[in-house]
Amino acid sequence: MSDGIQKSAGKSLHKVLGLMTSNRFFAVLTGMFVTMIIQSSGATTVMVVSFVNAGLMTLAQSVGVIFGANIGTTITAWIVTLFGFSFSISSLAIPIFGLGYLGVFIKKIKKINLTNFGEVLMGFGLLFFGLDLLKNAIPAINAENAGFLVTLNNGSFFSLLAGIGISALVTMLLHSSSAVTAIVITMATQGLLSWEFSAALVLGSNIGSTIDAIMAAIGTKVNARRTALVHVMFNVSGTILAIIFLQPLLSFVDFLIPGDVKSNIAVHIAMLHTIFNTACTLIFIPFVNQIAALAEKLIQPKKGETPSVYKLDFVASMGKGNTESYIIRAEKEISDMIEIAREMFNCVQKGLKDRNEDFITEYMDFLASQEDYADQMQEQLSKYLVQVSALPMSENLQNNVSMMLRIVDDIENMTDDCYSVALLIKRSIEKGMTFEEKELDRIGPYMDLVHSCLDFVNENINKPLSAEKLAQAEVIEDQIDTYRKQLKKIARKNLEKGSDVRTELLYLDLIRHIEKIGDHAFSISESLSQTK
């Protein structure tokens, strides 16, 4: 589902999700209503993880949706209380999957590409089908034979903790907090469970419901894993607060639902579930950004991994003379950006050397995501630097900020050219193009020269470049230009001798894009030489 969403997501879907999650309150409402409709907070959180993984939502936006999903899931308890068990959307899983497969099979209708949308529907159908299979995998757990819960129902604090733990475990096995809540309501109505112990079981089911998000986050990008962590932190911390203040919480529910508890305990449990999740949301919603920041600190990117969405906020300071701190922050981001360009070039250099199917499977998706991330960095960094330029500063600092804007553009252009080279390599592999061994041998040193230019920029980034160092960069640039002319001359001679036209033209495109990477690196060197 995440792959289909990522392929098919256009500006309209970005705008819709952006509108629905434009602030924390809209995000909560989004999560609440979606969960009410599909009657599964697990499915909602799995979808949220997928959206974050696809880069359609930010981590901060996902926090509010998760809060709302916890409120939305309480509707099932009310349905069970008032009407008994009802229709489940999982019964539509196979038809939804079938529609998706039909879209993939048809591919296009009147220039409308249905393949990616079909993948989304197939993933959506599989999501509910899988959750339903997991829920039904342990049919023996029900109100009739869950008598082991009755033995723990002795009113002690230990029994309440045990109830939370067991309920969390059973919910993980069933993959449905709604099913566990329904079992609790049924047993409590039969007089098998006390009011306090029923409350503990409901609280435990909230912790167990996080299993779906955890499983969905396995093997995903860093922000998707952080989203799952937010769900766990929210549900666990909320349960801890509830167990600490359990008696006041139960008394408040008793106040809202007058009459004898035993005679209408089902309504008490449903109300407890709603109040608990609503209260937790109200408590934590002011701290959405802090929760997201904590998740970012707790889960760091793996080696070589970057988040799918880049964000650089300009936070205006009330103090004066703080301009340098903003510039230092921008320098750090520029350093990270040049590292992305170097890493992309390393992948491209390896791909050009090996030229096999492994390059497509191992590197193309990675290079596409890195190129997109660099685009985001350029947009955010440029906006940030423009805001910094409006601060009071000396003429030298103003010139440096202008220079940094040029460097950001050059780095982004380098990543574009790296990805263009990767696409050319991919095309040559897919079309089965063969280059003469001599041609590949000649392009190796050419790539090494550009690599040296990139290393030079990386070593000197954010530093004033002396005339002597700039002269070193000019030597490398001249060598690249000389080599480019030689390679183009050889390619033209090969065309005159009757070599394959497509292959030689692609070879010329490779040479041109590789040289442009060196040009942008030298342009950065020239900008650094003007730093004061």
C-alpha cells in the first residue's frame, strides 16, 4: 500500500492530507473519523505509518492522527454496548483487493494510469484481510472460556497490573482492541468481572493495540519507525497515568453514569474507554512537537539513511546579535547536503563500473529518494537563508548568506546530474547496450577526477578558500575539461566508423552530465573563495 501511494501520490493527495492535518486539532479529528468509519485503530495507525513512510505526512502531523485514532476506536465499545456486534469492513477486503488487481491488470483507461491506484487498493484490501486473519487465528479466546481472568479478579493492585499485562498480550494476539473490549463488556455484563478489573483490562487493550503499528514499521524509513514509537509512547504513558489516578477516573465515570454500576456496567466501560482516550489526547496534544522531537532523539537514522521529509524551521529569536547562530545552523545543513551529493556520486560510480541488474535493484530507489530529499533541502534551506538575510547583520555576513544560497543551488544541481547519470546507466542495462572495453576504461579516470573535485569541496565547505586552494580546484577542473573533449572526440570517431548510434549518444550524455557535476563543484569552490 505504501509503495502504491508513493507512486501515485500527486499534488492533490498531498494537499488533501495537508489540509486534514494542517494543525493538531484537524489531525485529531481526521484520525477519529477515519477510525470510526473503518472500526479499527490498528488499521488507521498502519495507514498512518504507510503515509509517513511514503513521505505524504510528516512525523508531527502523524502524532495528532494517532491521538484521534485512539478516540475513534471507542465507537466500537458503544456499538457493542448498544447494539451488539455489527458489520465489519474486513468482509469487503477481498472485493477491494479484486478491484485493485483489476486496476493493475487493465493498467490504463483513456490515458488514466490505474496501475498505481490499483496497488493502493490491493494493499488496502490485504491490510484488512490480514488483520482479520490475525484476529481470527485464536478463536478460543472469548467470554465463555476466558475464565482465567476471573481468578485474577480479587481487587488488589497486583491483580490490576496483571489484568493490564494479560489484556495487552491478548490484544496483541487478536490484533484487535475492539474485540478484547467486547469480551470484557460481555464478561462484565455476566457478573464475572468487577468494575475496577474491567477498567484495567480496557487500559491494557490500549497498550496491546500498538502491535499493528510496530509490525507495520518493520523495515520502513526512520520517520515511519518514529511514528510507531509515538503510538507506543502515547498509549503506555496514558495507561500509566490512568492506573495512578484510577479511583478518581472511575468516580468521574460513576458521576456521569448515574445508577447502580452492576446494572449498567457495559455503559460504564464504554464511557471509561471514551473518557480515558479523550483525556489522554487533551493532556498530550499541547506537546505534539515535543513528542515528535523525543521520538527523533530516541530513534536515530541508520547508517546512510535519511528521513523521507526534510524540515528546517526558522525560529525568530527575541535576542539581538544572534545572527551567527542561524548561519552556523545553515552551514551544518549545507555540509549534510554535500555529503548526500557525494554518496549519490559514489553509487553512480559503482554502477557505471559494474553495469548490471544489481545496480537497478540496489541503488535506483535509494538514488531517487536522495534526489527528492536534496530538492526538499534546497527549498527549505533557501527559504531559511532568505529569512536569515532579513536579520540585522554586517555587509560581509550578508554577502556570505548570498554565497550560501548559490552553493545550495549548485549542490542540488549536482544531485540532479547524479540521478540523470543513474537513469542513463539504468537505460543502458535495460536496453542491453554494450560499450567497448576501451570506452569504459577511459571513463574510469574521468569519474575519478570528478570524485576528486567533490572530495575537495567536501573538505573545504563552509571555509574561506585561499587563492592557492582555488588554484588547486582550477587544475582539477581543467583536467576534467580536457578529458571530456578527448572522450567526446573518441565517441564521434566511433560514430563515423559505424558504431551503434544509440549507445554512443548515451555515452555522450553520460560524459556531459558527469562534467556538469564537476562544473558545479568548481562553482562552489569559486563561491567559497569569495567568503570573508
